[in-house]
Amino acid sequence: MKITEIGAYEAKTHLSSILAKVERGRTFYITRRGRRLAELRPATADGGRPAFGCDQGRVVVAATFDDPIPGMDEYSR
């Protein structure tokens, strides 16, 4: 799907109708003088935050994680 670019003035003037389109799944780049400033897209249902434990089984902490780092003795005095 092509993302539509709209100027900041147009976005301000037609915000309600643009939000209705976003609600239906459309995405817009908001520009000022032809330069992209923002992306307006549908929010994720969970607010975009990862769920607790979502990486369970994918992240592994080595058994030596808490071992002293060789050569760091002089820094820990």
C-alpha cells in the first residue's frame, strides 16, 4: 500500500477525516515544505509495548555472566 503524503496545513484542516482514514488502516506522511516530518498510522492494540515474557526461550544468559572480567582488577579498587 502506498503511503500518502499530506502537508501540515492540510493535516490540520482536515484532521477528522484523515483520522477516520487512519482508523480504517491508512498511513500518511505529514510534510512541511516537501520534507517529511511525521508518520500518522494506526496505533497497535497494545500500545506498541512488548508483552512481559514475549522473548522467553529466545534470550539466553550465559552461566559465566556474573564472572569477573579478566584484567579489570585495577579498575575495581
